[in-house]
Amino acid sequence: MGSAGAKSAVDWLVSVVPDPEGCRWEWERNPLGVTLLPAGRLWDVLIIGARLGYPTLDVLHRMVDRPGPVLADFGDARMGFLVPPGTAERWLGTGVRAAGRGTWIVVPYPGRPTGGVRWLVPPDGTGHLTDPVVLELAMHEAAARIAGD
């Protein structure tokens, strides 16, 4: 991601907090390269285990030109798919944690290496997210493949 893409991604991400400039200033100076941002405003996050998450991301890459932003946590145990706000309230899938309004997530600075949480698919600054219906289809296909192995 070029510096212009990273800047627009950062602008988009910090737009969810009351003081975007202050958040950006702190985030750029955080030695860990991460910040806490509230879910439920511009995005929700669907969190699944990496055993299903990586195959789901592979399927998504075949289904759509570009999936929405995807995070991997410390140690790659879980992945977080950014989806439209309100998805967390309606999501009924088992084995999926949903982070929506009232929850905060650890977010790495786009385009910068961090000690743990990282972007597998960084945000592009446009607000593009993964359609939860498409994500669910990709999860089902990935689960069927895992079951078949």
C-alpha cells in the first residue's frame, strides 16, 4: 500500500472517534503501531478462528475482486472480517464472535509492521467492506472443504 493509500485508510479508520486528529497523532507515535477503535459505527467485525478463517479468505478472493479489510490477531489464532455496521446484531452463525456497537477492537496502523495484530487485507480508505452474505457463503464453502479433507 502506498503512502497515499495508507493515509486515506488511516483517515477512514480514525473518522469513527470524536478526535480523529488526536487519535492519529497518538497512533503514529505508538511504538506497538496499534490503537483501539470502536466497532459499530463504520464497520462491525466478525471474528472466526484461523482454521476456518484462512480458507474462508481464500474462497473470498475467488468470489470477489477485493474482500473488505481483514485482520489477524496475535499469533494468528483468529481473524476479523470488517463488515457493514449492524451485522453483529443480526449474525447468528455458530463459532463466530461478532463485535459491533459498544465494543472496541485493536487496529494496526495500515502499511506499518506491528508486533502482533496485522492486516491481511488492509483498508483502502474508501470504506469498502465485505458483504456478510458473501462472507457467509465463503465460510460454508471453506467449512465443506475442511470437512472433506
